[in-house]
Amino acid sequence: MSVNTLNILGFEIFAGKEEFLPIGFHGVISTINPHSYIIAREDDAFKNVLLNSDILLPDGIGIVLATRVLVGAKIKRITGSDIHRILLNYLDKKNGPCFYFGSGQDTLDKLKERISKEHPRISAGFLSPPFKPVFTEEENLEMIKIINDFNPEVLFVGMTAPRQEKWVHKYRSLLNAKIMCPVGAVFDFYAGTVKRPGKFWLNTGLEWLPRLLREPKRLWKRTIISTPLFMWYVVLEKWNLFITSQRRKGSRA
């Protein structure tokens, strides 16, 4: 599958249409936003994970604006919820199986109920991991066996970033799923345990505001610290591009 990308701040960002069908695609689909970009600058392991994703989606209005500022291209924001919807529709057409790994059992039960109503043709498996910061290797291998025994075409992993991305990257060679997606808060959004902002906030790129007001303790860092830092790096990159272009013009004079 040929993927249309643009290099933004050192990352190959997906720049194609939202409703792409991953026909014949095997690999990892991850997302990047200003906060995860800042984390990646400080966490080399996480940066490597994002760089090695097969598709990296622009999840965040900041990434969309940075693309326009740095390369003059207009791309559309594609969130974890968007790729989740796209892949469910893709699986529904072919009666494909999927698996949800992560979150608590209550959330997974609500996910199961909603999928059975909206996508009855999809066979879905669910597994809630132990509630602990680090899994033992024995636990990881046991959970991987449960996932592989189900033989899903798509695996959704719903733990906090960057833990979910690192887990997928570490064990992708052992997982049988053709498509793997670390999708974070999507489990809660789809299950309804966390209410996603309405269409106005989504369409204007201001989804972060009601989420911040609702969960200030959890989200203040990404808004107060990560977003301004990201904007600074975009400005710095734009300046570096300008200086480079001026030098090239001078060398040709």
C-alpha cells in the first residue's frame, strides 16, 4: 500500500484522505499530536516507536497547522477515534475480527455491547490487562497468546501513551494481527465512559478546551506546557528553513 506522507519536524505524517482503506496493509497505525511530539523529544525510545510506525496520523490541530506553516500543505486531522471508526467500517464489510486490549473490564463490557449493536457482523475479542505499571514477561506472553488465539485482523490497544505505543512496538513481531492501533482514550469515548466533545469543538479543532475544563489535573500539562513548546519548535523550524533557503539563493547568485 502506497502511503502519502509529508515530513514534519522529522516525522513522516500521513497526508492522504481520511477514508482510506488499508487493503493489503500490514503494520502499525499510530497517531501524533503536539503533546506526544514533546514527549518524543525527551524520550528516545518513544521517538523511535513513532518513527517506526507504518502510518503516523495527524491527531491534533497543532500538527495540521504546523504542516501548513512549514510546507504550505493542507491536511486533515485524523484522530484515534477516526481511525477506529474507519477500521470498524472496513471490518464490517468483510466480517473481519478485531480485538480490544486494555482498559478496565467495565469499559470493555460497554464496548462489547455497543459493537454488537452497531457492527453485529464483526467478531470482537476483549482483554483487560492487570492494573499495574509494569507487566512481567510471563504476563505479556500470556496476554499475547490470548490475543493470537483469537486471531484478529485488527488489534486495538488502549493504554496510556506512550506505554501503549511502546508495548505494540516491542511485541509486534509476536502478534498475529495484521493491523495494530494504539488508540488511547478511544476505548472510553466509544464505550461512553468518557464523553467526547460535540461536533462544534471537533470541527473547529478546539476539542482540547472542554476536555481540559473537564479534566484539568490530567490534561493541564499538555495544554499549558506542551502546546507552547510545540509552537516554539515550529517557529524555530520555520526560521531554520528560511535561513537555509537564503543560503541556497546566495550560493546560486
